[in-house]
Amino acid sequence: MRALSLGVLLVVLSGCALGCQRELPYQTSPEQPIVGYRIEGYVIDHLGVPLKGVRVGVWYDYEFVDTLRPPSSTFFVDDSTKNVLVRVLDHNQKVRAILLEGHSPVGPLEVEWGKRDSYGNLVPSGVYTVDFSQNGVHKASYTVLVDGAVTTVTDSLGYYAILDENLPIGFYPAPRYSSYDSQFTGNYSITSSITLELYLDIHRGTSVPVTKDQITRHDFVI
């Protein structure tokens, strides 16, 4: 379906306004059931030409829940002979980065994650876990919420997709902090209202409500 000719695509998209919901040749039929959440669409210019390489960021909306203190980013090493492993896991428990591996002196060990993967790339929006273990035994962890990050890039047809792993609707607790992550403001849950932002010379953003087990289709005309 992605091999659709440019000419046909232009006819289909012609005249579409920003955020329109017209029938488009998506890879997945809207009638086809999915598990979880998914947003997909096209980004075109006002002449109907697909825009390739447009970075799409994902922002979450939050609902306050409580002020219980979240787990600390400081772990405790109780035996310097044990192998310490600190990993970053994504929503699907896939390892995205190794922050520390080896031996460490007995005592507190503070590990802050810079929101980059093992290759030095910024990770997409989502929920991540910094996991601490000794000799292969899990000891503690804390959650990091990445918000507003570039999560996908449009292909040659202007097509983009935001996958379920980047749409952790209902996740709790999502700890939030004041500017510069200096002061804890409370725990929140992520709502079903997602903001998509196109990182262009002039940023374009819009709020998109999503529904579970259903593809949400949203298109941009620039």
C-alpha cells in the first residue's frame, strides 16, 4: 500500500484541510482490530505534495493523582564484590541503554539518565525504567517520563505512525517536576489526549484524542 503512486496520492489528499479525516490509503485498515493505541496519518504541503523527513513530536496530557514521593534515583550498593548493572528499559522491557556495569564501592550510588540510548540518540516520548540489579538480582528502579521528544519521522509518502509503546495512556505514577527537574510536583496519570507537534521552521501542533484498540487517523497540511 505504501507503494501507491504519487499521482494517486495527490488526488486523494487534494483539498484536505489541516487535521482532516478523509479516507486515505493507510497501511492498516481502520476496520482491522489493533491492541492498544496507534496514531497514523500523512503530512503534505498545500499543493498536496508529501513532505518527507518531517519530525513528529509527542506530548502528553496529565491528570493529577497524588503527592506520594516517587522512588529515588539513588541506589544502595551493599557488597563491592557483586556485579552492579544499571539499565534503561522501555515500555516493552527492551534495553535502551546500559548506564553502569561492573563493581562499585559499598554505599549510595546515584544514577541519573540523560534520556539517550546506547548510541547517544535522544529516545522518543514514552515511559522508561532505570533498573538497578546486583549479580543479576533486581534491587530497585525508578521511572523516567520522556515528553515532547521526536518520536517518528515521515517517509517518502509523508506517512507517519505513532505506536502503542509511545502512547502509554493511563500510565501511573508519572512523576512530574518543576522547571529544570528541581522540585517534585506530584504523580499524574497520562490521559487519552495526545498533542502532536511537527518540528518545522514554524512548529505546528494539534491535540488528538485517541481511543483504545482503534487506529486514530490524523493528517497535516502545511
